[in-house]
Amino acid sequence: MTSGTAENLKNDAESTLQENLPGVLAFSHLLHQHPELGFGEHQAVRWLAEELTKVPGTRVEVGLGQLPTALKAEVGTGDLVLTICAEYDALPGIGHACGHNIIAAAALGAFTALAPMADRLDVTLRLLGTPAEETGGGKVLMLEQGDFDGTHAAMMVHPGDVDEVEMLPYACAGYRVTFHGRSAHASAHPWDGINALDAITVALTAIGLARQQLEPGQQIHGFVDSAGTAPNVIPELATGQWMVRAHDVESLARATTVLNRCLEAGALAAGARLEVVQDGPAYAEFRTDTAIAELFGSNSAALGRHMNPASRRGGSTDMANVSHHFPTIHPMISLGDGCPPIHNQAFAEAAAAPAGDKAIRDGALAMAWTCIDLAARPESRTRLLDQAAAKS
């Protein structure tokens, strides 16, 4: 049973976070200064582990299953398992333009605020360091190898240009595409060649025309990353990368069929051989737990952040796959008025500015307070435990 009123527990969590905040912010800035791409976050996971080992009673494990840059930290032994997710991979060329340094630091802050009261809350508090959200579906792999097992509720916060109580991401899948042709001299013997560039050009044209007939919410986008080496040589190889998105996994499958038809048309027209390889696991659509989201919204309002309902659909996240297995939230937390949208250099700069630091503090505290509500409110605790029991 929980020891202490929710109000007193929240006050204690805020005091603890304030004591630890300088270290939490320093960790964020360190990540920001040393961005690492997905599955290569070796410094990030080491620095996170170092911070977590400073928290008394915390059990830290670095390297989970097939993922050397994944991490699990736990404190407490209660029957209610609350999981906070940290992301720390960056984007090629523009570093932390998605603000994953904020995500990781907010998770660390929430964990440090709650850890001293884990026994009073009668919870097992878990922090999962989840690699390669941008490119490799780290959480999907962690789900498959059992790292989320036992979770009753999962959460994280994501920085953005608005305060929203939930994210509305698309289901998504990525593909690496190769057209195999045959080289020949483009002037002396062009008829001996099979032009892979022609194949990818026809495919691009077919995709562009097909967009008119896509269902609402379906998207196909991509780029060509190689197609020949010299103008007087028939290109024998052309490669590209495409992403397909849709409102849900069923619609995603139909949109993927359209992409494959267009790619096959290019190969058929040029006489080339087509090779398509899925680039990492597919991401699902998000299923927000509305009851937990309501608690997070109330706690954010107490901090002066009045969360709006989600107003637009965009992007994709592997946290959506987690939401298909456990009650999950993924609120967006604004970096302030005039904040640029994510995935550009200006947002990367904002992620290490004072507004980014404030988002860390507010996001950490709102998650900590929400965890306290889930543990201390009998109706919330019972609901989560009963839902898990019904699935087992």
C-alpha cells in the first residue's frame, strides 16, 4: 500500500528533482554536444548508466539481449511496474534536432525524483534506455526480447513546438530499394546494357502518379541515393530509400502494395532486377491510454502548461508499438513560443537552450507526478493491475 498522501509525495518528488536538476541538465547538454546515431549510442548509454548508478538502490544493466546500447534500471520491488522510456539517438547531419537529449534527461529526472519513494509508493520503477528510435525500431526489438515484460504503464515525453497531451503518429515502414541492371558503353553499345537509372525513373514517375489514388492518411516518400557513376556508362545499379505511412497498420499494408507495384513497374519497363529490403521493423499507430493522459494533462496544468488535444497527425514512433501491449502515453512538450518545428538545425539549437532545459524539468516532474497518481490513487492502481491480470 502507498505510504503518504499524493500531495505530500508530489512535494517530495519536486524537492528531490530540484536537488538533482543540475546533474540532469548537464547530462542533457553532454548528449547534445556528442550526438550519436541509432545503435551507435555507446557514449550516451554509458553516461546515462553513470547517472543512474548514483541513485541509491538502483539496479542498472547496460546491454540487453541483442542491443548493446539498450539499458534497464530498476528500483523498488512493488507489484505495480511503471516504465519510463529514454531515447538518445540523434539524426544524421543535424544532431539532436528531434530533441532526444531532452527525452533522455526528462526520463532521468523523473526516475531520480521517484526513486527515493519507490517503496512508499509500493512500485517497481523502471527506466528503459531505448536505442535507434529514428532509424531502427529499438523499442520493437526490446518488446520482442522481453525488456518491457511486466510493465503496467509506460510513458515518455517528446519535445516539440506545442504542448499536446498525446501524439498522433502514423504507422510506418521503411524500405531500401535496389535495381540491378547491366553496364555497357552508353555510345558504342547501349543496346547491350540494362539501365537501372531508367528503372528507378519509371518507378519514381509511377509513385508520383499513384499518390492521387492513395487513401486518406496514406503517404509514400523517399529519395534516390545512387544511380550511375559516369555519363558514358549505362548505370548497372540504382538505389533508393522509401517510407510508407498510414493511419493504421492495415492501411499501411495497402499503401505498401502500391509502392511495390510502382517499383515492379520500373523493373519491368527497364528489364532490371528489383530487390526490396525492409529497413528495420514497422511502426504501428499509437493507442493513447486516455486515463493516464488525463492525469498527465492535469499535472502539466499545475506546472503552468495547459496541454492541448492533439491537433495534427505526423511522424512515426516505435513507442506506438509499446502502446499496443501496455497502457502508454507520449505527450508533446513545447520549447516555447516561436519554437521551430522538429528535424531542423534551429530546433537542434533550441534543444540545448533554456527553453529546452525548462521542458526537461517540467516533463520530468509531470511524469513523476503522474506515476504518483497511478500508484497512490486506488482506482488507477486497481485498473492497471486488473488490465494486466486479464491479459495474462
